[in-house]
Amino acid sequence: MSKPFLLSNLIDLQDLDNEIFKLIDEKSKGESVNILKDLEKKYHENNSLLIKKKDELKSYFEEKKILDKQIFESENKLKNILEKLQNPKLDAGELQNFNLQKSSVENNIIDLNVSIEKLNNLNAEELLNYSKVENSLEELKPNIIEYSKRIQSEWKDLDNNINELEIKKSKLLSTFPEDIVKFYDQLKHNGVEVIAAYKNEGQCGCCGVNLTSSELDKIFDSKYNQCPYCQGVVI
Ligand SMILES: [Zn+2]
């Protein structure tokens, strides 16, 4: 014959659950977690701001891209001409021709750089603001990484403790009849704050209400010894 189930086991289960809850709560309330949350909030704010500023500078970036491409192409052209000029077999006409091409491309590059400078000057203030936001985003990144790592190591111990408690809890639960497990889960689901507690003189140990002797009799006659006021189990 199996041993009869003692309702007082519910107190042990509840204690384990409370300890687990406390540790989970600790995980979300540590100082590092708060700092990380703040950093991430700042990061998202700055990122949105950066997107907004980028959009405001849309035509600048488009023009700049075109000019950059033109400079890149001209520099390649120049490189090509300079290589050709290295050839010792060039005749005077070819030499003159390449030299003319060279100075034309060089002038073109100068003009393009002037255009970029003008474009930059025209957008100087917006560009400065843009790079400020960009820099602050970059500065946030290493901090976010550092705090994520710190939290991971802080949580390691807490997670180990939670694991141990969870193992204890499953061991305890394996000794519980199925209907008791369901009953316990239902009370938790219903938001019963204290699920089981010892009677305190004439008071319900769960909610502290003074119970009459007939109420107490009713409680101890019922299947799960439930207090009529809080639904908690009176032991
Ligand atoms: Zn009660």
C-alpha cells in the first residue's frame, strides 16, 4: 500500500515555487540588467534618429555617390594614362597626346573634388549632426556587449540554482497524486496567493481570517481542506 498523501507536502511544493520565482525575479531586476536595458533603449533611439537624419540627407548621399563614382573612374583613367606614358617607345605625337589626356583627367579630378567640397560645405551642419549620432551609436556598442557578457555570467549562478530547485520540484511532484498536482496548478492559475499553510490558532494560515469552529470543521471535512475565504489549503 502506498503511503497516504499529506496535504502538508503542498507547503514544500509552494516553498520551492516561491524560491524559483524569487530567483527568476532576481534575474530581471539586477543592476546590470537595468543598465543594459537603458543602453539598449538609447541605442534604439539613436538608431531611429540616424535613419531619420540619413533620410533628410538623402539627396546629399545620392549626389555624393555619383561624384565618388566619377572620381573613382577618373583615377582609373589616370592610372591607365600614366602606365602608357611609361612606354619608352612612344613618339613625340603620342607623348603629347597622352600628356594632354593626363592633364585633362587631372583637372577633371580636381573639379570633382571641388564639387564634393562644395556639397559637403552646403550640408556641413547636417553632416556634423549625422556623424555625432553615428559616433554615439558606435560608442554604445562595446558597452552593450560588455553588459550582456556581465549578465550572462551573473545569470550562470542563478540559473544553476534554479535548475537545482526545478529538479527538487520534479522529484517532489513525482510523489504527488495526479489530482493533487492538477488541484495545485488550478489554485496557482486562479491567483491564490498562499496555496497552503498551517492553521494559526483559529486563523486561516493562508489569508489570516478568523474561522469559527463550524467553519474549521467544514474545512477539515472537505477533500482538500480549503478555506472558504481564500481557497488556500489549511493544514
Ligand atoms: Zn484563508
